[in-house]
Amino acid sequence: MGNPIREDYLKVVRHEIPSRVPVAIYNAAPFTTAFTGTDINAYYRNPDLKMAAQLKLLELLPGILTIPPLWADYGPVLECSAFGSEILWQEHDPPFVKPAIWPFIMLLINVLFVFAYFPWITMIVPRIFKIGI
């Protein structure tokens, strides 16, 4: 027989009664680093430390399923970086994508276009808020 924790989850998915209530934790960097006492910047920059922290989490929580169990956790910035976005690394925070100014500029241009070519919108919008529609 396989992993009893996994078997309990499969029983729940099949609408069967498990031997115990299954518990799962999402194995993401903010939780893993806080729970194992690992520095989050070192976690992202050192693959050996990342693997050690994830293994430590599995050892500290033996009866709990971690989803995913072990993985190359780079958060959502991996795909953004692959497409050329700049990644910002701040102290004690996960990496994140530097906000792009271009979408904001396009939104601003669209809003100005609407108000320039449809001036009646500027009269309707305040009325909508005033009457509470």
C-alpha cells in the first residue's frame, strides 16, 4: 500500500470515508520559510537551501500532506522573467515583478479618449453615483 495520507485524500475525492481527516498545507515560500526559520532571500537564491527547507517542512509535519511536496519554488515571477519582465528582490519579501508603466499609460489614453469623444459620459457618471444606480 502507498502513502496513507495520500490514500485518505483519494478516499475523500471518491466520496468515501477516510481513516482520518486529511490535512494539507500549500508548500509556498512564505509559509515554508517562516515555519522552518529560513531566510526568504536565501531560500530563493540558493537551491540547496530551498531543498533543505522543503525537506525540513516534511520532517516537521509528518502526518500532513504538502502540496506540492517538493518543487522548484520561484513563485509567479518565473514566467514573467522568462518573458523579459524585471524582477525586484527586496529584503525579507518574495521576489515580485516590477510594475510596468505601459499598461497604465494605455489605460490613461483610453480614458482620455472616451471623455474626449463622448463628453456626455462625464455628465452621466456623476448622476449615476448621485442617485445610487
